[in-house]
Amino acid sequence: MIFSTAAGIRGNPAHPTCPPKLLLCTDLDRTLIPNGAQPEHPDARACFREFCRRPEVTLVYVTGRHQALVREAIADYDLPTPAYLVADVGTRIYDLDHEPWTELTAWEAEIARDWRGTTHEELARALAPCAELQLQEQSKQAPFKLSYYLDLNCDRERVLGWVTQILRGLGVTASLVWSVDEPARIGLLDVLPARATKLHGIEFLRRHLHYARREVVFAGDSGNDLPVLAGPIPSVLVANADAEVKAQAQTLARRQGRRQTLYQAVDGPFPLGGNYAAGVLQGVWHFVPALRPFLQAIAPPS
Ligand SMILES: [Mg+2]
């Protein structure tokens, strides 16, 4: 019953009911996968795996990774295989019930409208004159995702302004998602159909699977998670997230009146700490009181 010692972690008064099911949506890199600078509790992932075996839990990975890199992460980090995968920063959704994983074509049709028939190649050609934008490897591109590297020292506002103008001229409705690859110290810019955010992907899947918002918990750590973290879905920001992202998430959530649906995992009171998988579980503890007995029953091996 080690979780019963977690004094100071209290349930969200906005969600006092006991939902019988949970759509647990989590980012991978530096959220569930401990590939950041901070340490991971040695029992965190084993506890996460055990928790995800519960029949109440439907697990979804929501990630910038493409399918092959998700498979690699599952093998390398001994992660549970999820029921669904929102991949390529929300531009593809897969049902993982059977091999091969099946793409939800209804989602692709939904987001394709934003680009009004403009192809990936045509957009890349239009943005090529900007020297600061360096296209990422082919494996990181997708039909509805242009991914660029951007030096952290460049004038980001100027570049994003220029990209916005070009896209507007083409009649393309896009969202620009900026994040930082901390280990590599490089900026990442994704140009996506406006509807193809992680937030819209999760909302689409939630409706598709008939979950109420209070039956969903999202966990994330970085810039491309911010629209979800500051949105209407109960969300946890893991403790190992950057101070800048923590501040941005709090500011955005406050502005949008969403402070009740954003939880900042902390390193203190939770037995496993608040980094990575432990932070995800801490968020479940916070938002879903009905599942606390299962968390309490998970005793980390000594
Ligand atoms: Mg991440």
C-alpha cells in the first residue's frame, strides 16, 4: 500500500465521480521513455506496465515518432503495446488490435481537407528558399507532416512569420509546432494540417471510442504537447519537463481557464517520484480517484 503514503496528492475536485474506464494517452520521448537528463525511478516502468494490464485501462501512445520508431521504442524500453497509436505528431492514427497495424482512414480524410490538395512535395518546394529550415530525414516525414530542423540560435519568430506567409499564399491551413530536442540541442518544426494536432487526434479517438473527457488522461513533456496540456482534456505534465515548458503550460492553461485540467507532477510526495512513467501514474492518481486502489496495490519490487 505504498501509494497510501502519498500525502499532498489530492484528487481533482472538478472530476469527483468514479469513471469505470480510462483512455490513458501518453507521449513517448521524455514522458514515458526516460531519455532525458533526469533520472527515472527504477520501478516506475514496471509499475506502469502492471497498471496498464488493468481491464479498465485502454492505452494510447501519442507521439511525434512514426510507426517503425514506436515499435523500436516498445522493444528497447520494454513498454506495453498500446491499443491505439496517434503517430507522426497526430497526422496518423493506428488501431493496433491486429498485425499489421491498421491506419484509421477516417482521420486522414479529416485532416487532408486543411491542405486543399497541396502535396508534401509541393509544400517542401515552396518552403525551400528559407535557408534556416533544414528538412529532417525522409523517415521522419509523412504525407501530412513536413518536419524541419532549426538552429536554436536562429530568429525563430522571423522564420515562423515567413513560413506562415508562404502557407497563407498557398491557401493551406496549417499549424506550426515548435519543440526542442534537448539531447541534440536542436529545434524541431513540424508543419501540419491545422486539424492534425495531438489534441485533435486524441479528441477524434475519444469520440470514436465513446469516452467522455473525464475518462481520458493525457501525459506529456514538451512544446508539441502544449495544446493538449492547456486544453480541455485532463492532462499531466511530467516533473522532468523543462522549466520553460512548465511555465508556458501554466500560462496557457490559465489564459484558457483550464487550470483544473492541468496537473503538474512533482518529485516530492509520490512514492515513485514524478519523472517519466511515474509522472504519468501520478497524473492518473490525481484525476481518477476510482483507480487509486489499483495504484495502491502496485508495490515496487525492492
Ligand atoms: Mg516528449
